[in-house]
Amino acid sequence: MVNNSEYMKYLGRRILNARLQAGFTQEHVAEKVGVSRAAITRWEKGEIEPNLEHLTSLARVLDVSADHLLGIDAEKQKWELDLSEDAVAALKKFVKEVRKQNRINLSEE
């Protein structure tokens, strides 16, 4: 059984990793979720945990499921991608371009 402080650190790492994968700053996420940057920092460090409302907002902003942030899906994964830093950078660039293009397309509708 995992104790609460270990779980909060685990949750914090998952929030941090999801934010970094999305390419967002703490400030950006804080603004979108409606909390302070300090709250994001404390969540990522595992000092405090987000309430249910903030957890669902985080998931929406970071484009992941709440299950993913909570680590529920981690046990279901059968494999992981082992990507080089260059591949990760290329994927992040691609995602940013797709998001940028989607914003352009949505504003034209």
C-alpha cells in the first residue's frame, strides 16, 4: 500500500510530466485552471493535491484523462515508448503546430 505522501509525489510527477509534454508553462496552466502559479508548483511537488474540480480542469487543459493524472491507466499500459530527446522535441513541435493550426481553423469557422 502506498502512503499518502508517496501518492501525492507520484500525482505531482504525473501533473508535471503532462504539463511538460503539453509544452505549457506553470503560468499558462494556472491561468486556464483558475489557480495561482504557486498552486501548480505545490501540486507538482506533491505538497498538496488538487481538488476534484481542479483535477478535472487540469486534465482538460493538459489534454489527458483524470485517470492518467491519477495513475490509474499506468497499470493498464503494456508498453512504453522509448524515444530519443530529438524525437520528443520533434513530437512537441508537431503538437504545437497542430494546436496552432486548430486555433486558426476554429477562428475561421
